[in-house]
Amino acid sequence: MTQAALTVAGIVLAALGAWSLLARRAAGPGGGAIHVVTSRYLGAKRFLTLVEVDGQRLLLGVAGDRVSLVARLGTEAAPEPEGRPEA
């Protein structure tokens, strides 16, 4: 019975190791993930999309099959405006 338990434990550990290796490979080199923070439709197949990659925020313009970098926003979100300017 002890031999069977050791065999099962070995199989479980091997499976966990394989799963861990596959998960690291899926993340790609550097281990950074791409996260879409928000996206706004502008019309006619055009979008502004805010993504976070390796801790940096990037504002991307997407039009049809083209993607352009609009701005690098750094690592922190822009501060909220304090109030409306008086007219």
C-alpha cells in the first residue's frame, strides 16, 4: 500500500511540474502579461485602447488592421481632475 501511495504522489508531482512549466512558457519571455485596461469605440472601426504590459501603460490607436502607439502613460494611472473649470 505504501508503494502505491508513493507512486500516486510521484505522478501528481510530475503533473504539477509539467503544468507549471507550460504556464511559464505561455507567459512568454520575461513573464510579462498583456492586460487590456479599457477600450473606447470611436466609430468606423476605430478604437482607443489602454493596455498594461510589464507594468507600463500604453494608449493604442486601432483603426482597421493598423495599431499605433498614441502615448506611453508610465506605471501609474493619470490623476482624476479636481473639478470643472468655471466658464
